[in-house]
Amino acid sequence: MSPGDNPFYTALTLILSMDQGLFAIVILSLKVSLFAVLIASILALPLGAALALWHFPGRNALIVLLNALMGLPPVVAGLCVYLLLSRAGPLGQFGLLFTPTAMVIAQVILVFPIIAALTRQQVEALHSEYAEQLRSLGLNQLRMMPTLLWDARFSLLTVILAGFGRASAEVGAVMIVGGNIDGVTRVMTTSIVLETSKGNLALALGLGIVLLTLVTLINALAHLVSETSKRRLG
Amino acid sequence: MSTPLGSPAMSPTSESPTSESPAAESPAVEPSSTMASPIMPIATSSVPTLCIDQVSFEHRGNRLLAPTTLSLSGCQRTLIMGPNGAGKSLLMRLAHGLLRPSSGQVVWEGQTPVQAMVFQRPVLLRRSALDNLTYALAVRQVPRHQRKALALQALEKFGLAALAKRPARVLSGGEQQRLTLARAWLLNPQVLFLDEPTSALDPAAIKAVEDAVLEFHRSGTRIVMTTHDLHQARRLADNVVFMHNGALLEHSPAEAFFSSPTSSEAAAFVRGELVW
């Protein structure tokens, strides 16, 4: 086995060579996934909290739907966004297909149900503990929302990380709506698919190791932040 | 007003925790101007009468509270007693408005008073002790620049000043319950509900809570409290509501209740027998 066939050696050379192409791919991967998680969080955290606090007809159906959508196959999400954004589609006029924006949209659709469904669970659990005290203080559901979201912040960080994991790992959606165009929409996962199909297995695996390292770093950072503030605030 | 209000009686360490008649019961009532909560003085006599009129409560077809009529007026300490499952907490939640009666109504004569409630298990937010208090002030729309000073005063009063920055949820059980009392104090309630506030505490912490209850009462707050501790009821009660099996059996002045209860269940309870 020559050094070039060893994925760990390849990964190390990739990182040490500071290859411009690789660098661009890594940055785009992070940008797309983090941006998707940010947008999904802004939408899904309040929705999840609202779903925990309000009881209305159809609530259970909505919860089941969100839980089911956690398992939405990325290719299906990609296909739907593709149809929406393609020239003939309803949003075709914006010319977003095969751009990073399209990739963000597709990943938001994948991440949103995860964050919303898990937030609903966390907030509902906290609400059952806080409800009487908060109502005794005179809060209605709307005013409880920010309190509960803030007090559940440590578990919600884990929820958001779960969403980030989904976004950074998926390949089906970004492949379809991004197209894996070199220098424009190529990200880590689509590169891995490409290199695998070309037979560059060591390079593909090397890219995989780089991706895994990055995701681990981000998770470690989040864990550190959460643990320190947890120790400080109980 | 800026001086710490914590009287020696507030300190849980000074006295034998089992003493039957705590010193706080006897001393001359201090001037109400220094005892009142700093937000605004309470007019002692104006606590609206609470009328619980034929109130019943059912849950999933089970009748948990038979139609109950009860009237509480003045600035009195009412102790609701009875064995577990008698409906004490239920009646209190209905009175406070946390639960809606299945039938009958809860009416305040005149304006609905400012109320606060202290629960059996302290419910504290995942923030510092100080932030728990400023949060309550924010909810009651006290201007932002006043909150911290008021909260610090309340912490001082309840002997928690040194713990201001500590996370509320790592405090001991007794400290947590004192913190919920400090929070209730800041709300300046005319009526304070307490649901077995001492059932999970050690004698020193129980003493601190009872002293705080008396302090609320001195400042003109009506006390409505549940307990199944006879000794505690004897120490605190002006009048006693006795409940059993989801029904109110008796409401009488404390002395009459303890010396000559009318129902056989209450008599057995006062004798310390097990009531079913």
C-alpha cells in the first residue's frame, strides 16, 4: 500500500497542503449548513415552543407530521426544491437553481422539522415543571414562550446541533439543487460522491475524515460553551 | 426603607427548631411602615373577601371536590388541613385561579387582589437567585432601573444576600423555598397562598418559612396555607379549614377547631390518628 492509498495520509496531506480548492469547498460546506441551521432555528424554535404551549384542533396531527418529516429523505427534499426553483417551476424566475442559496433552502427544509419537533418536546417538558408558577405570576402563553426557550437553552443547543448534524451530513439535496459545480456549489459531501465515483477512494475517504474532524470541532465547541455556562448557572 | 428588614427571627439558626411557640409570635407588632414591601404600602383592612360558591371540580369523570362553599375575609391566617388526597391543594388552586371549577364560581368581592403562591416544590428558573427575583419584577412591569435594588433588598430580608449570584437551582431546599418567598414578597401580594411549603424541609428551614409567613401576615397579607402538620397549624392558624375525601367538613376558628372539632374525622385527625 503506497502512502497515496492511505486515507489518513491523504487527509493529512490535504489539510497540510492548504489546497485552495479544498479550502473553498470546506468554507462553502460550513457556510451552507450553518446558514441553513440559523434560518431553520429562527423559524423552528418559536414554532416548537408554540406547539408545546397551545392546544388546538389538529395539534396532534401536526406533531406526528413534524416527527415524520424528521425522516424526510434528503433526495426528496432536494427534488421538491428542484421543482420549485427550476426554470418552469413557480419560483423559476429568481434563477436560484444551482446556487448556494438553493442549497440553503433545501437544507432548511431538512433541518426545520428536526429542530421544531425536538424543541416541542423539550419546551413541553420544561413547561410541565414551570406552568403553575408562571401562571401564578400572571403570564399568558405568549409571554411564557421566551422564558421557556431561554430556560431550555442548554437542551435546545443539543437540538440545534442535531439539526446541524443532519445538514452537514446530507448529500442528496445539495447534489440535486446545487449540481456539484466546481468552484460554485461543490461541497464536502458532493466531492466525496464525485471522488468515489471516479475511483479515488483514498481521496474520498480523506475528504470524509476532514469533514468529520470539522463537525467534531463544532460539536466540541458547543459542548464546551454549554458545559461552562451550565456550571455557572445550574 | 433601605435598611435590611430581616429581624433576628428571620434567621433559621438562632433558635431551637422544635420550640412550640416561636418568638416571632409574641413580640409587639412592628410599625407597618417598616414592614411593608417597598413597592407600595398595603392598606391592611382592604383585602377583598374571597367567596368560593358551590365550587366543585371533576377530572375525567372523577369528582375530586364536592360542591364547596367557603368565605375568607380580613387579614387572617387560614390553614387548610386534612390527609393526603383530601382536596386541599385543589381547593387552593381553584381559589388562586390556576384551575377552573367544573361548577360554581370563585368570586372576589370588589377588585381582584394581588396574589402570589408558594408551591410545595420550589419552582425556580435556571438563572441566578437575583435574576429569579428581577424576572418576577419584570413580569409585573416594574421599571427596569428599579428592579435590581428591590431584588437585592428582598434577598437581604430573607437572608439570601450572599447567594445573589448563585444559580437558584443549586441552592439547598430551604434556601430555594426562602427564595420563592422573597419572590412572593416582591410581588407585594394582598393574598398569599402556600401549598405545603415546608413538607420537604428540615426543622431549621421550616422555622425560616414560618417566620416569613408571619412577616407577610404582619405586613397585611392574608395567608392561605395547606399543611398536614398539626403542630404547624397550631403555631400559625387563625382559623382552620378541614377537608376529607374531597369535601370541606369544617371551617372554624383555630382554638375551637383544636379543642372541640365537630366532625369525627377532624377529631380523629386532631388526636393524631390516621384518617381514611
